[in-house]
Amino acid sequence: MNPLEDLLQSRPGEARQLLPLLQLIQAHYRYLPEEALRAVAEKLELPLSRVFAVATFYSALSLRPKGETVVKVCCGTACHLRGSETLIASLEKELGIKLGETTPDGSHTLESVNCLGACALAPVVMVGDETHGNVPAASARHLLGKVK
Ligand code: FES
């Protein structure tokens, strides 16, 4: 069995499994290949349009491959006021990509997110699963160095 078939077999063929299945596929491939969306629609007997709608609604799901490490800079009000834009510029320079892009080697994706719920620690950045608060713009290299 190929990995996609394994993932599909891991869940029952019920419509309520749509999001969990998409999350599993996202975690495995780091994005949702079109072939996978079609296979999910077939397995759950759902219209492809519904699968696509869910796949494009949640920011944690992506139709394009993401990097091994996703760097998420909070751009909520508190973080914006405390320099998130400068931090983004610093990370863009360090990674050699623009916000929303993935490095050519597939190591990093740089994204912005709304409030991460840790406003007292603004500006806040997530590097993979780790949350970092009070991040000065000048620490972009140090921040990335932890995961390189
Ligand atoms: S605004 Fe950034 S954590 Fe709330």
C-alpha cells in the first residue's frame, strides 16, 4: 500500500472524518496533493468541492508544499505595535524569501498569523511547534539557528 492509501485506511469512511483525514495527509506530505483531495472525496462519498472548500478554509492546511519548518510571525495588534513588521523583514532577509513563500531547499516557510493568544509576550513567533515571545527583530538569525 502507498502512504496515501495507508492514511485513508486509518479512518472510517464517514463524512465527519473529512478534517481529521486532511490533517493526517497534511502532516505526512506537508501539503494536500490534488490526488489526495480526490481520494478523500471518493472515500467519504463527498463532492470534491466540499473537500476543496475545507482544504482551503483552514490556514493549517495548504494546497502548496510547505517547508520542513514553518515560521509563523504574529501580526495581531499587540505584535504589530511591538515590531512584527520589522521582524518579518529580518526573517525575509535571513531566509531569502518573502512572506508566504518557502525556501528553494524546502527547509522553511514564512507565514504571518493573527493573534497567537500570547499578546503579553509580543512580538510572538512560532518556529515549528515552539513559541517564542519578546522576539527582537535582530534575533531572527538566532531564532532560525535553533532549527537549522
Ligand atoms: S497579537 Fe500577537 S499574540 Fe496576540
